[in-house]
Amino acid sequence: MKVVELNNALIEELNRMEAEALVAWAFNNFGARAAIGTSFQLTGSVIIELASRTSKDFRVFTIDTGRLHQETLDMVGKVEQRYGIKIERFTPDAEKVKDMVERFGEYLFFTDKAKQEYCCKVRKVEPNQRALASLDVWITGLRRDQSGYRQDVKKAEVVDQDGRKILKLAPLADWDMNRIDSFIEENDLPINELFGKGYDSIGCVICSTPLVAGEAPRSGRWRWQNSEDNKKECGIHISGNTRISGSVRISGSGNISGNLDISDKAGSSTLTHKPSKCSDDDADLESENEDG
Ligand code: SF4
């Protein structure tokens, strides 16, 4: 099957399917042109198990940002061993990372949301785009109750990927945490050990932290932004391309000056860097929070 053959009636039918049937449909119809993208959240464990019931040789890919927790890296081996598969690892362009770190520092994500999104673009979004270039069906772990931004997530939709149409699936869109927890327990699935340490949503070291009682699921992501922004997305699940321009200068004392404009594809400015200061002291404090 080809993505262009997907008409509205079929998309509607896919949106009514149960998770296991939808995952099976994807691999049965697209084979190696379908793949599960996972960062080893709990939903990833569930979807990989569902896929294993259809195929013994299904594709799974992950983005290794270079800043992942050891517990997350450990999941690669655990999943590969259990299912007898080889997980594809996509990594950031080394030159782009080097350039970014030289210009803005290792901890640029503390400075403002524009630089956090720039870091995510270099370390996550661009490698993810390379992964998507190799497939027609992208199977994700998005769920509607994760955040307000995700409340309208569809189980199946055709999306634009660098000018090419691909089918994006979210088989667990209508699952809640109780159902996910039960499925994991019933099937004794491997999960990231960070879930036993208070984490609810896992990304990079420092940028994801454990929750305290009563906090919303994604509150632990970019915790220092909790009071100023509620979107909490790294950009992987936001459609459209981002253009970054401008110049920022960092002096020896850690002061940052200049402008960094991040615009959408149409050229309208969406974020502008405000000069501020990001010191190693800030980074060390957040590291301690992470470990604690
Ligand atoms: S989560 Fe943090 S370290 Fe990871 S890519 Fe995004 S800003 Fe960079």
C-alpha cells in the first residue's frame, strides 16, 4: 500500500480501530516502511509489545540525543533482547552539535525557550526527520491526556513531512494511565527504571526531572519553564519547519547578547531571544535536582 491510496473513509476507519488492530494494520500493509518511534516512555513499551504480536521483524527507532539517562540507554538492550530485534539509533549531526555548543554553551536550554527549542531541533528534531525520511508510517506513543496540547491527537492522520505525505499513528491516543499500567503489569513488560524513581515523562538529563505529588504529567520536562509556557513540546510532534536566524554572542563572563529569531516556514517570527545569562552554576544546580 502507498500513502496516496489512503482516502478519507480509510483514515476514519483507522481512527476507530483498537490499538492492537491499528499496529497490526500498519505493519501488515507497509512492512519495513512502517516503524515505531520511541523514547522509551511507558507507551513505547506497550506499542512494541503490540507489534510483536503481528510480526517478528518490526522496525523500531529511537533518537539518541547524546544527553540521555543511562537508564534510557539500558532500555535499548532490554527491548532488543526480549523481542530479538535491532533498534535503529538516530543521532544528531556531530558538526551541528559542536557548533551549537561552541556558540551557546552546553546548557543553552536554560537561557530561554528559543534556545531550548534550538537545542531540541539540533539534538532531536533533525535526527527524527532523518528517521522519518526512511518510512511511510510513523507509529508514536502520543496520548490525549498527556497535556492540553495533545488533547486532540488523532489515532491516524496524514501529515506533511518535508514536502512528503506520511501516515502518523497514535494507537494509544485514547488509553489512560490506568490502562497502560495494567497492560504493562499483565504482560511483564520491560520499562525504563526512571519510572520507579518518580519520573513520568522522560527526555534528556537535566531537561526531565521527577514529579512531586499532584503535578501534571509533563511538569517535570523543562521544569524552569513551568511558569511561562505550557506547551512543553520538543518540536518532534509540531508540524511545519522552523527557520533559525540571527546572531548571539557569548562573552567570557557568560553574558549573552544579540538576537536569535526563530520563525516558522512562512517567515512569521514566533520566538525572539532575550539577552540573559546562563552560567555553569545554574547548570550544576539543575544537575543536583535531576539526581535527587
Ligand atoms: S530535551 Fe534538553 S538537552 Fe535534550 S534536546 Fe531538548 S533542550 Fe536539548
